[in-house]
Amino acid sequence: EPEVTQTPSHQVTQMGQEVILRCVPISNHLYFYWYRQILGQKVEFLVSFYNNEISEKSEIFDDQFSVERPDGSNFTLKIRSTKLEDSAMYFCASSLGLAGLFDEQFFGPGTRLTVL
Amino acid sequence: GDSVTQMEGPVTLSEEAFLTINCTYTATGYPSLFWYVQYPGEGLQLLLKATKADDKGSNKGFEATYRKETTSFHLEKGSVQVSDSAVYFCALSEQGAQKLVFGQGTRLTINP
């Protein structure tokens, strides 16, 4: 069964460093998403991406964040200069993009980012 | 803005016990409601959904009914199994929106 994969499973970085979190969405999906969950808090929407551009973003997704689909399979989240408060579990998701119908999002297992 | 509130966890039950995990929501429109489950080491998986008031979603013995009058979507199962141990997330999505709005998750542990 196709699944969303994420690498690495755990990333440790120093404050101020850039990190890139990688995701491989399901191959025929058209919408891609990033969510995050700070320990003990809710899963929060960061951004959705369709047709090579951001379709929606939350207020959390500021200029420090960027997303990219560098090739036909990967979807990346870059944090330019990490802060302590960026420590969280980051989930990637993808969906078919069924307009007007329920469009189920399929999630990856997450990348735990620890900023020291 | 939209929000989802779940009962605090963790929840620990014995096998074959009855399960209820409460979920209430606040939304401006008429959202669709979901329960997602996350097993250890895996991503969130859709467990069930309901798209309009009074709809009942069901899957794997779990049920939840969309109650507009109480803005609730409580998850229930009549007889839980050890394999149901996981984290359960209630979520909503507004009509026409892509993003999901999640509750904080409830960790469920079932003891044999």
C-alpha cells in the first residue's frame, strides 16, 4: 500500500542553523501539506502546496519557513534559522486533490526536530 | 477561529472495556469532522469521518456521531482490544478548506 515517507526520523540541530525536512508524498497525489506538533500541544497546520505553489499557510509559517518540490517525488520544508521553539514533530501529508469531494489526507510518520 | 478540544489523556482501560473519548469543536461554518489514529512509529491514519449533522462515522468497531446541537463528535467503542492502544486525534475541516484543525490528541492504553 502506498504511503508517505519522511526523513530523517529525528533531527538534532543547533539554534540558528538551517534544516531541511524531507518528505516523499504518495506518487499520484497533487496536494501536499506540513503540520507540526510541539510536545504536549495540538497538531497545527503550517502550509499546503499545490501546482508548485503555496495554496494556504498559517500565521506560524513566516519568512523563516519555505517549502519546495525540487523534483517529481520529494517535498521539503526548510527552516532557515532555527529557534528553540521550532522543536516539534513535523508531519508531512498528501492528498489526491479531489475538488468538491472529501479529499483524505495521508500522513507520514513524522520527523522529530530538536533545536539545542 | 476554528478549534477542537479533546478530553485530556492519557486514558488507560482494560481489554473489553467501553471507550469514550470526548471531542467538542468550535467552527464558523459547517465543518466535516474526523477521528485520526496514530499507532506507535506510524503516521496519522483516518479512522472515521462525518460530513454533516447527525451523520455517524464508523470503522473497526469505533463510532462517532456528528452532533451539531452540542458541537460534539465523541469517539466510542463497545469493547476495546490491546491493539487499539494508540493516540487518537479529533479534527475538523471547514468546507472548501484544505487544512485540518486538530485537537491535542488522547493517548489510549489498553491492558490485557
